[in-house]
Amino acid sequence: MEVTQTDDMKAFIGSKGIREKMTLPYTPEANGVAERLNRTLFERTRAIMLDAQADKNLWGEAIMAVVHTANRSPTTDGKSTPYERFHGVKPDVSHLRAWGSLSFALKPDSGNAPTLGTPRTVTAFTSYRQYLGVYWSAATSWSTRRRSTNLFGR
């Protein structure tokens, strides 16, 4: 089977600083860099889940948070971040919080809450859903917009 690429794809890959390296099919040991990255991501995921004493069913949210922070962390040369290399601008890290930390989320129906009622619920911070513009907590069945959520680390 021959793999072909368009000139556009080759140009895109080159413009993003990605080095293409062909490997034999079904030989993951030949792809050492990717295998090491996978191991590192899963070790970090395991660490934050143990620290937060989280259920194993949250592993998907945990690994997405690990990748989110890894992409905004300096590379081994210390000159830039993966986010910066891909987008060409320094990432904003002001939104980063400790995974599993205590958070107070505004309830979506809090507009009808009594005056002394509590419009917030206590949850654990579990995900950056940046592409949706929300922070999500697995402790509830709803999402909360960033501007209405107060988060703080432990």
C-alpha cells in the first residue's frame, strides 16, 4: 500500500515545524517519540487523578486537561510552548487551575432563587472545555460559563 500526500499537506506540515518520518505498520516500538509522549501523558493523568482522589471514569477529562496544560508548558529547549509554535502567539495561562480543585459553580436556574437561597453549588474542577467556552464539572449534569464560575486551587 502506497501512502500519498498532496503538496498542500506537505506544505502545511512543513510550515508547522512537523518533521515527517515514515515507519513500518504495526511496529509501535519504531515510533519512540510518540510512545514516550503517550507514557508521559498517562503518568501525569494518573498523578492528578490520584491527587484529586477522582473516580476512574473521569480519565478522559483528566487526560484532556493534561494535554491542555502540556501544550501551554515550555518545551525542553525552554524557548517556547507547543501552543506558541502552532499559533504563533504566547498562550494565556491565567485560566489554569489545579485539576480536581474545589470550585463553586453558578446554577443555571439561579435567576429564580430566593433572596437568601444559594445560587451556587460546590463541585470539583475537572475540565477546560475551551472550545465550548465553558468550564465543566462532572459532579453536576450541566455546564457553567467561565464568567459565572469562581475557581480556586487547594
